[in-house]
Amino acid sequence: MKVTINGQEVQLPEQVQTISGIRKHFNIEQALTIIEQNKKIVDKNKYDSQALSDGDRIEIVHFVGGG
Amino acid sequence: MNNRYDRQVRFDGIGEQGQKKILMKHVGIIGAGALGTHVAETLIRAGIGYLSIIDRDYVEYSNLQRQCLYTERDAGEVLPKAVAAKKHLEQINHNGHVNAIVGELSGKLFSDKFSTCDVIVDATDNFETRLLLNDLAIKYKIPWIFGGCLGSKGLTYTIIPDETPCLSCLMNHMPFSNDSCDLSGVIAPIVEWVATQQVVEVFKLLVEDHTALRGTLLYEDMWTNEHISMNVQTLKNPLCLSCGRHRTHPYLSESKKRYRTSVLCGRDTVHIRPEENMKLDMSYMKQMLMKDELPCVDNGFLLHTCIDGHRLILFQDGRALIHNTSDMKWAMKLYMEVIRKGRTCLTE
Ligand SMILES: [Zn+2]
């Protein structure tokens, strides 16, 4: 399916169906992130179950800690 | 005063009244690295009345790529960053009162030096200090402005105690991550972007124009052109141990442990912190090291020596940086051997 991630359109492979799938796909499972789906922050306990739909707008904020 | 602030006084958001407030107010900056130096320079140019800046490190050549204020000479002299920053800030604008603190943030130090701040800017490079700052800022009800950057990514959020979610609220929402050290490096433009976002929020708070505050978590990746402004108000957690109804200031309690060691991210360096009130007799320490025929340089602020090929920097407050190792146990053993040669006392 096609979703928009951080303002950029991305074609996801078929096996990516959830927020967890996105984290795995982009190799950011270890990163500190807050993820929003269609303007709603996704609860971290729902990453595995939260399904994606075609056209979703996903925002991923990386909690970078340098200074 | 002539008209050195003329351009910002003409700006409607500040005006004469706003400038008067800026000239009287007190900002704290935690960290005098890349973010801290940019924030401090802009604030001193803007006429901030009182600036307190704390840093635990010294100037190195690798800092000069992105940390403004500092020069090759500061690195050559191994000056503590807080000392070097004060020197340059006073050259830029002698009207501001700059209080430079060489040390590690602690509860006692905060209550002595930062509890009268109107705003505090986070310019640290680690979440351990940020979570301590978060507890302290909430305890003293001082707004503080989170800032972080890495690579070409930057992030900032303004935390108003009892109004917005706090840093713990945000961090508790994120899936567990072992605080792994990222060695990605960083480019100066993203540092400047974060510092700029922090300073403009400081201005709004200083002139008391709270309606102008941004209110969102702001994220930017300057290389991939990603920009996000996220509303995180829903993450405010009434059960948060740092800012909730039954707050226990957990990170403040944790910070009172006797000796704490940490490996500095990407530096192959161990940082050792003794208990809060320790004071080291520096000239006696120097004598003892020289008696053992160890090379020893004293620049009036810190001592550096070299033991078995490891550079060791000792600060007056008993902290040490031990280079070329990330073995905390070994570094602690070396530290104890060295510190026992000296004389220490506890300040009140
Ligand atoms: Zn909280």
C-alpha cells in the first residue's frame, strides 16, 4: 500500500501492515520515537495491532538526544 | 545603553516593554556545548540580564566545528567550557551578568544557582541529565525548553510545569530502548536550527507573551527535508511520577547516589562523579602527582595528567574524565587510586 511518511509518499511492501511493521521495515525498532497516524498519536502498546490503510499519513518523530 | 537593542525593540513582539523585561530576567542554560553556546550567544546579544551556564566538560578541537564562542586557543589551554563561554560572552556584551559553573547538575546546585531562573534551556547531550532537569524544573515550577539533535535531525519542545506534558510523560510513551550510543555525528546547521527554535521560545516566555508559544513538538530532518509539528498534549499523564498528582521526583532521588560512573557517548571516555559536595585540594593533588613523577598540568580550573597512556582530567569538584577507555570498573579503580593521593573535603 501507499502511505505518506513524514510528508513523503512511500510504497510499502505487502507484508508491512501495522505500525510495528513500519518500525521493522525502516529498521527503527531500537530508536526512541513517537508515531502519529492521521494526526493521532499511536499508543505504544498498540503498535502490533494498529493496522495501516492505504493513504494513511504517518509521522515519525525521532527523539534524538545529542546537543 | 545607546541603541544596541534598537532592531529588536522596533519588533512589535518585543517593544520597549519587552526589552525592559529581557534586561532584568534570568535564563539558565544546562550545557555549554553546541546548543548551549548558540543559545547563550543569542541571549547575551539580545541583552539578557542574568545568564547562568553550567557545563562539566572542557574545550576540545573536535568541538570547534559546531560550538560557537570557542577558539583554538581555548582548546589549546584545555579550558572548561563554562569558563571559556563566560569569557567570550562578556566580550560580546559586558552588560549581562554571566555566572559560569564548572560542574555536574545536581539538586543542590540547582537550588543554589538555577531556582531563580525565569526560563531554563536544555543544552545537554544525554537523557539522564534531562530527566533530572525535568524533575527539578517541575519542582521549582520553571518552564524549560527541551532540545536535541543528531546527524541532520533536530527536536525541540517547550515544557511548562503543570500545563504541558513533561519529558517523563513523553519518554514513558516511547517503547523501551536500551540507551544505546549513536555515533552518527552531527552537522552545525541542525544545531543552529534547534538553538534558534529554543531561543525564540525563550523570548516569548521572557516578554510574557504566552499566547505566542508554539505549543507543539517540533521535529526537523534538514538533510531529508522532513518537518513535523506534532501536538503531544494528549500524552500528559496524570499518573506521571515526575509531574503527576503523586509526584516523587524519581530522577532527583536517583541522582543523590554516592559515586556515579558513565561512558560518554562516542568519546571512549569514562566520566566519574563523586557525591555532591566534594571539593578537591587541587594544589596538593598536583604536588602528589608530581611526587609520583606523573606529568601534571594545572590551568587554574582543572588538572590533567597521564597514567599508563590514559589521559585523566580532574576537576575541583572531584569529577574526573578518563580517556581511551570505556571500562567503567577499571576507570573507577584508577580514579580511586589517584583520588586517594589527594586531600578532599566536603563543602557545607
Ligand atoms: Zn510528566
